Amino acid sequence: MAFEKAGAMIAACKQRGGILLPLLEDINAEYGYLPEEVLRLITSELGYALSQLYSLATFYNLFRLEPRGRHFIQVCQGTACYVRGGQRILESVEGVLGVKEGETTSDRQFTVESVRCMGCCSLAPVLRVDEDTYGRMRTGRFRDIVKKYGRNER
Ligand code: FES
């Protein structure tokens, strides 16, 4: 079964009284998103309506309803990064990959998201690809960075 681990998480949650939010956090952490099949399993096992689950999932922006691409790109839009051109960095990333913030490329290689602060403001503007942090970004630099992750510019 593809979501065997989710089944165990749901069973454990049921024993703890069926509190939903920590369960969704665990599932999101395990799979990188909330698979619809797992949400349906929660409805049948714990008695929540599917609409309740989607309301929670869309209210908290830590949850994703679609799988991420192979590489996860975060572009900081916190104050320090924003005043140093973070918006232009985001636009250059979107332009190179041909997607908007929050989207995944059609080949499922890259997902782009903006974040509020990465805790390294002295390096502003900052972007992160997976676990790699790139500081003092310039708009043209992303074209070279993305090649390291197997993508040629458009
Ligand atoms: S505002 Fe971008 S790292 Fe803090």
C-alpha cells in the first residue's frame, strides 16, 4: 500500500483521541503534501468530513495539497531581503523556470515558494534550493544556480 505509513499515523491518532492538526502536520511532513487518498482515509477512520480537512489544509499555509517538485526553491520576501531586491529575485526565478510562486514546473523538477525570513538576513537577498542557501543574490545568478540541479534555462 502506497500510504501504509499514513495508515499507522491515523491509527495512532485515533488512539490519542483523533486530534486532527498534529496528524495533518505529520502526514504533510512525511509525504511533503496531503495526498487526497490519505485525506479520504482520515474521513473514513476518524469521521471527519472531507470538507473539514480541506478547510484546515487551505487555512494553514504550511500544508500542501499537491506534491512538491524534486527540488524545492524558497525565495525570501522578508523585510531585509525585500528591500534588497527580493521581489526581483523571485521574478527572475519565475522567469527562468516559467512558473509562478506556489507552482511546480510541468516536469515536476522544481517548486517555487516565497518565505518570510530564512534567518540569515545579513546575506539578503537570499534564496534556498533544497538545503543549499544562496545569499547576496543577483537577478542573473539564478540561471547558473539552476543548472546545478539539472535544469537548463528556458
Ligand atoms: S528577511 Fe530574508 S533572510 Fe531574513
